[in-house]
Amino acid sequence: MALPHEQEPLLQTGQPQSNLGRNYINMATEDTPRSILRNNTGDTAGNIDQDEARRILRRIDWRIMPLLFLIYTFNFMDKTILSSASVFGLREDTHLEGSNYSWVSSVFYFGYFLWAYPTTLLIARLPIAKYLAINTFVWGAVVALTAACTNYGGLITVRFFLGVAEATVSPALMFITSTWYTRDEIPTRTGIWFAGNSVGGIISSLLAYGIGHITDNVHPWRWMFIVLGVATFLLGFGVFFLLPDSISKAKFLSPQERQWAEDRVVIAGTGRTENATWKWEQTVECLQDPKTWLIWSIALLCQIPNGGTQNFANLVITSFGFTSLQSTLINIPYSIISVAAISGTGWLAGRFRSTNCILIGLIVIPPVVGSALIGSRSSIPLGASLFGYFLLSTGPAGLPLLLSLVQSNYRGVTKKMTMTALLFIAYCTGNIVGPQLFISDEEPTYDTAFRAIMICYALAVCLVAVLRLYLQLVNKRRQREEGIQGSAGASGAVGGGKVIDVVDGRNITEAVNEVQLGPEDYEDVTDWKTFGFRYRL
């Protein structure tokens, strides 16, 4: 669709336009006082042209995104290397019997569960980069120490503390993404760093294949944990020295560029996150919000399958008749499909504001079919069951889409971080339950597990349809009550009452240059209390 003519005034009054175009609706009177908010150094964003704005955004991307991607890549590898280790002697060397392995898989999420809410409180209050770096040091050390385990008790202990250490990673990355990016940019950026999950699956499979050929007394599974633990610890130094704690402390940007980066998030993001205090009334609002529990339930249903397939993947593949080494290679195409699903749906969700829920429903349908095929392996060809296993690979794309919904649809630092904690409590609960569905007496077919996976994903499709309908109804109600259409691409009313619908980078740059932000625009306000705020669907 063509953009309005370049000579058309940026600030418009009168009836709201469609949110497919530029929508500047002035709700203020002529006498409304306006002021430009200055940062601590006295600088303002000033006038930044479109070419310079693109350069600044590229610099932000190249500083922030590679670090987040690497963090999530190692996060996944360190968490799931257990699956590869299980077919390279870990179960035998640590004398695991019966359901012991299932509990070694699940106990990680007990630690995660325990620390999920406290860490969200700390993320909002501490220098985020330094806090994340310290967690990375601890998590790397715990991974390396796993190699020293000789029994079930030792494994249970280190896996629990690994869960505590890694509980900070996903909430911190969500916080950083919503700090730096606009509502339209959040889904794509979330998809990029979350794709590190599947890239980590590829790297860990290749690593396991290479290390699996080692025949010394240390044994391959121990080398897997040693190599990944040391690499993760070293990554902590990169996070400590390269990742800025906030926009205002980003030394790779000039003072004027830092103010521009802050202003664009205030206008087209979900508000400023710096110097926010914890507000218990926002916690209560989050718990009262119906979309909170719909998203929570969808996350739970998507993570029950994930908890099982993530830790039992190699065991399932070997049950098809493949060797331990072959099972590590077969996971590579599985991970490639996941990368494509995660990054592709993330881009689509960022490009089209009303597709997020639809995409969640679409990407969990293949796992419904896949789990049904694996569950019917006794009556169908082996190739069909293996095809069913690859259909499960799109399932992981559901979580980053839910994460981007939370980041884009929740305003207020406390409300957003409370929802983040709840989301990862659901994540933990699902990943605790999932491995328990893989009953040892049913090995290698695990009939109960794959029936449960099919049911969970099918229910998730139903709930995501309810969520989309609910968000649509809320948007229509708010539009009727406020008398304007509002925007799902803006932070709400700013600059004395204007609701700005930003459709591309040029609009953002013009808005930052021309909209005069006041101190009230930087206040920590929730989505419920923000005029003109509309939910992404």
C-alpha cells in the first residue's frame, strides 16, 4: 500500500484513519502545554534523518542481537546435551534405573520454577547486563561440574542448580528486547534470538557426533559437558563487557543517538523500562487480566510436549533402529526445520499485526499429526513414523510467538515482568510433567507420551482461537469507548494526546523528530490505562 505523500503534514487531526496507514490523531487542545523531555546529560534527540536512523538501528542490532542469539544458543545446548549424553554412557556410568532419567530431566525445571519469579524482580531492579553475565558464569560452571557426577544424587543436584542459573536467561532477553525495540520489531527480533535454540540443536548434534568417537577413560558424555561448560563460562565475559545495561548507558551510541533510541520506544514500543520501580498494583492487574491466563494455559500445553521430546529425542530415534551416532545426525534436519519455523513466523508476526495467534495455531498442527503417526508406529511403515518425528519440529516455534505477544501486548514494567514470571512458571510446569509421560515400562514406543502430546497441541489450537477472539473484542470495546481506532503498532497516546500509528522506519524517524514528548510520556503505565493502546492479534 502506498504511503501518504511526503509533503503531507506529519501531525493530523480529525477522524482516525485505518491502522494500515499513518495515523496521527491529536486528542489535545490547542492550549495543551508541550515540552521536550531531556535526558540526564541535557541532550535531546534532535533531528535525525532516515538514513542516519537506519544506521543507528543497524548498530543497535549488531551489538544486541548477536549476544542474545549466542546466549540462547548456549542456553539450549547446555540444557539439552543431556539427551545426547544419555546414549553415550551417562545412564550406565551414573547407574540410572527405571524412572531415574526422567527425574534427572525434570529436576532442572524445579530449580527453574523456584527462581523464575525472584529473578524477574531482580531483572527490573539490577543492571541487566551485569546480572545476566554473572548468571552465565554460574551456569557455565555448573554445566562443567556435571562431568564429575558418578551417581543419581550428583546428577539430580547439578541439574537442579543448572535450572536456577538458567531461569534468568529467557526473562532477561525478553526484557532487553522490549527495552530496545518497537512493537513491530519485537516479534522478528524475538524470533532471531530464539532461533538460537534450534541452531544450538544443530551445533550440539555435531558436537556430540564428534565427541562420540572419543574412546578414552573419561568417556564421551563427560567431554560434552566439559566443552560446553567452559565455552559458556567464556561467553559470560562477552556479555559482561559488550552488552549495555540500558539505552542510556550504551557507549557505542552518542548522547543524541541514545535519546533517539529511547524516544522511539516511548512512541512505538511499550514504554521506557529504565529506572522503573516495582508496583504491586500492576501485579494485581496482571493477575486480573483474562489474557494472562489464556497465554499461560497455551504455554503450558505447548511445553508439556516440549519437556518430553527435548530430553527423549535421541532415545526415540534409536528406537527406530538407528545407532547412537546416527541419532545425533538425524536431529540436524529436525533443528533446521525448527530454525525456519521460528524465524519465519517471527518475521510474519512482526510484519502483520493480526497474525500472531493464527501463526501459533498453524505451527502446532503438524505436531498433532506427527505425534499421531509416531503413536501408530506398530501399524504403519517405519518411514512414516520417522516423518512424524520431523513434524514435531515446528512445535518449538509456539513459545517465541507467545513471548512476543507478552512483550508487545503488556505495558507497565511490573505487569510485564509478572506475566513473564507466570509464563515461565507454565514453561517449567510443562517441562516437569513432559518427561514423566515417557514411562520406562513403555520403552521404546512410549505410547502414553505421544497420545498426551497430540492432545496437548490440539487443545492449544482451541485456546489460541479463544485468545484471538478475546483480544479482538477488547480492541473493539476500547475503540468504541475512546472514540478512536487506536493502534497496535504504537505505545498509546503521547505528546499531549496523539496516537501515532507507525507503519515503517520512516514514520518512526519522523515521529521522533516531530512529536514533542513530555515527562508524562515516560511514566510507567499499564496497557489497561493507556489511551489508544490496541492489542496485537
